Amino acid sequence: MKRILALIYRKLYAYFGPQYWWPAETPFEVMIGAILTQNTSWSNVERAINNLKKERLLSAKKLNRLRPRRLAALIKSAGYYNIKSRRLKSFLEFIFKEYDASLEKMREAPYTKLRQQLLAVNGIGQETADSILLYALGKPVFVVDAYTKRIFSRHKLIDEDADYAQVQEFFMTGLPRNARLFNEYHALLVRLGKEFCLKNNPKCALCPLRDIKKDRGGEE
């Protein structure tokens, strides 16, 4: 399995090149984006973040002081804006209470403890927590999303009904524990899922992984 995972990575990297993820100027912006991107497209999130930047509010202290109604209005483009406003407020309360809003203190915290704390915050699930850990804090944890499950289940490398933890373990045990590798690999899978491995009418004949079964020697 390690060989197959390495082969897929090489093929995707050769085809797409580096993805330079996460598209953000600061780690704090990554955290906010990870919460806002739930159930919406990234273009909608970008508009919301740009609104915060225009108002010079994209900092923990300023957002923490902002009234929920005002925050909701600024992030409206991200959808579910009242819910996401409350989730952002809960996240801000957490980082102030536990880490004095210091990202350096968060980086120094043990991965297991920090992940458990994030999952205890209202509205933060496994994918959001792991996105914060990997992309904002550089922790070596593999992020699993719908693209990941779709691609690997179609190639019969994971079960279609595998849960988040099972899929994550598949990658964490099959790849070197390296944050940069996890970052690039996940970003490449997102690119593949958006352009080729579509939910409906996938472009299998054009996919960079179309010959992967042959390359695997016909393995099932």
C-alpha cells in the first residue's frame, strides 16, 4: 500500500505541480477559512475573508470584540452566516481561554491534546480540526474530505463506507509522517476531485490516475 500511495502522489504531482496550499496570508486566516469553508465553495469563503480584510478585522482580538450580528453580515457570502458567526465566536473564545490567542502556544501544544480541544469547540468537526492542525499549525495530520474518499473508493483502495478515522489511518500509516507531504498530497487530491473525479460524470478517460490499476500490476 505504501508503494501505491507513493505512486499516486508522484503521478498527481507530475501532472498538476505544487499547489501552494492553504491559500492564505497568515495562519490565523487559515483557521478562519477552515471554519468558513464548511458546506460552501472556496470562492464564497474568499469573498467573506476579503470583507474582513477590507474592514481590517482579520485578527483574533478584533474579531473577538466584534458583535455577532456584525460578523454574520460580513461573512454572509460563506452561507449559513449566523451559524458560522457563532462557530467563529466559539473558536475565538477557545483560543483566548486556552492559549491567550497565541498561535505559538498552540503550536507548542501536543497534537493529541490540541485535536481533542478543537473537537470540543462548537461546530468544529474532524476535517475542520485537522485542517487547522495541518495548514495553520504545521502538525503532521492527514486531512480527509469528500474528494479523498471518492477518489480512493473508486479505485477500490478503501471501502466506500469507511469512516473518517479509517481513511485517515490508511494515509497516516501508509505515508511518512511529514506535514509538508500531507499538505501537498491532500491539495493534489482536491485538485483531482474538482477537475476529474467529479461526483457526477467523472472524467475517467482523461484522469491522471486512469492507468493506476495497470501500474499496480492488476491488483485488486
